[in-house]
Amino acid sequence: MAEILAGHTKPGLSCSSFGYPSDTVRVRFAVRFSPCGGQPSSNFVTLHKFFLAIGKCMDQKVKQRIFLSVFFFLSGICFSTWASRIPTIKTSFQYNNAELGTLLLLMPISSLLGLPISGWLVSRFDSRVPIMIALTSISFFLLLIGLASTTFLLAIIVCLFSFSLRIMNISVNTQSIALQKKFGRNINGSFHGLWSTGGIVGVGLSTLFVGFDIPISIHFASVAFVAVIIAIFCYPHLMQNDRSTSGNKLNLTKPDPYIVYLGLLIFLASLLEGGMFDWSGVYFKEVVNEKLFTLGYFSFMIFMASSRFASDWLIENMGMSKTFIFSALLMFIGISLAILFPTFWFCMLGFCLTGLGTAAVVPMVFSLAGHSKKYSPGVAISIIATYSIAGMLIGPALIGYLAQAFHLRMAFITFAIAALLLIPVSQLFFRFQREETKESK
């Protein structure tokens, strides 16, 4: 068995070799092969200490960015693991489209109930505490979904899974906004890119498990176990002392127009994004008649992830207002192609364009929420996330009912409408922002 180990007894590669400004720590690399069950030599430190040594070489904010990225990545894997196996769950429980829609509708309800708790957590503790709690809970409930044997039990577990996703969403985005301020430039898109990359890995693993006909219980348990182990290692390296001391009081009696506009934008984008997560596999299976039904979801996730890594650059060069319009048009064209030409290659192209368009919207909205004058970043993101998760999870349920009443292909028109509505709503927001800036001067 190969073990990668590190020691500090001899000079080797300096930290500057990795591009980090430090010359105080030097690390020696060694590869030692031992039989299974063999004990590592006492002359070497453990793999954990190896990564700690590398961490000392890094600038503090760079290290925090890397380990926060891991949590975005793990969250994406867990969510896409669930979403990509929805067709399997639909078949196992013999649900029709309406029944599946009802199950998915439970998720926004439980998520919305989490608003006061998630807001309280990010205002009371450093954001890394709810991040770890949420990731552990997500993994545990993912495991239980794979073991559920009745609809009643499945419904309860799915609600708890959704509730945990809500806390994770708010806490990682709260920390990403605080970290972005340290860097002094847009980096939020890259975090969401890593979430999408996790989604790609998750659906890729699902494709392998489906292809080899491995039970969903083993699939979900494997992902859950690995996610928790990695999270335990990464937790100590997350940012600390980022709790806001002001703007933590939620005022529901007088809505802030700034937050409401952002909420509507993310609701529309999330309605489409959530629908693609939950129904793209079903669309490929029942409309396109593709046996390997994860391919549509896989292509959507690949293009969304790649575009999110480029979204920070796009925003810097195009501006947010034009980026909203450009994104909306890409989504509308992509969905329209899938509806008008429900064949394999047209749907693949359509889903790819939809992924490209979806990519920048959510990171832009969360970044703008961090500039709220009324609320702290944690509370602002908590409110915005309410709209986001409502759209992400109400959308799939709505598609289920429409598909049962009409046809899944016709139900996808809902996504095209949502994409087009992003244009007027975004322009109303930026007009309000300009007027608010003028009044404050």
C-alpha cells in the first residue's frame, strides 16, 4: 500500500516553490510502500501533518479559500448524488409524475421552516460551525434516503435533508462573502464553480453506479462516509471570527426593496436550476428515451461549472447588468431547443447552453446581497436563500404537476418563461440601485 508522507528533518522544496510567500517552513516528500496493515515508520509524520505543513506555507486567506472550496465541492457532490438518482427513486416507489412532484414539494416547505434557525446560527456563531453541522447532517440523511423503504419514511428524511441543505447554503455563502472582502475582488463565482464541479463528480459517480447496477443504498452510504471524513479534516482550516455584530435583526414588517429584487432574481434562476437538477434525468429517460438518463444532467452540470469559473472574469469585463441579460438569453435558447427538438443531440446542446446561462446568476445575486445597507451579510444571504430554495424546490414540484396534467415536454416551457423574466427584473433592480445611490449622496 502506498503512503505519501512528509518529514521536517531535511530541507527540500520551499514554500515559494508553490507560489506562497513564506520561507520559514520546508517540506520533504517521500513515498513509502508497505504491505497492507504495515505500520508507517516513526521517522515520518502522518498524512494529516503533511497537509498541516503545506498549510503553513500558504497565505492565510489563500488557505481559507482552498478549504472553504472543499465544502462547496462536497455540498455539490451530496446534492447531485440525490438529484441524479431521483429517476431511480421514482421507479423503485412506482411514483407517477404528480406523486414525485408532491415528494419534491416537501423540500421547500422544510427549507422555509429553516429560515429562523439558519439566520440565528450565522448570527450567533462563526460561520464554520453551521458549515460543519450542516455537512454532517446532509451526509447522514443522504445515507438514510438510500435505506428508506416506505413513502412516509422517505418523506421525513427528504425534509430533514432539505433543511440541512438550507443551513449549508447560507453558512458557506456567508463565509464566502466575508472572504471575498479580504481579497478585494470577485471570487464568489469560483466557489459556486466548485459546487458545480462537485455536482459533476456526483453525477459522474451516479452514472457509474447506475451502469454497474449497484444498489442506491450502497451508493449513498459511500458518498456520505467519504464526505464526512474529508469535512472533519478540513474544518479546522476554515475562517474564524467572521460573525457580524450588527445588522443581525430580521425585520419582516418592512421589506427592503433591495433584498426583494435580488430575491426575485434568484427565485427565477433557482426555479430553472432546480428543475434541471430534478427533471433533466427524467426528461432524457421519458422524452428523449435515452437509457443512460444521467447524460443530460451531466452535460448541464459540466457547462454550468466551467462557466462559473469564468463568471468572475465575465462580470469584471461585461458588468453585472449585461451579464444578467446575456445569461437569461442563453437559458431561454437552451430550453427552447430541448422543447422544440426533443432528440438526443439537440437536447444535449440545449442543456449545455442552459448550464452556461445559469452559471453566473446565483453568484452575482449572493455577491450583491453582501452589499446590503440594512442587513449583515449572513442575514441578507439567509433571506435571499429563502427565495433561492423556494424557487429551486417549488419549480420541480410545479413541473411534476404540469407534466402529469399535460406532458413533461410542455411543462419545460415554465423554465423558458422564468429565463425571460430575469431580463426585466434585473433591469428594475439596477435602476433601483442607481436611484438609491443618488439619494445617499
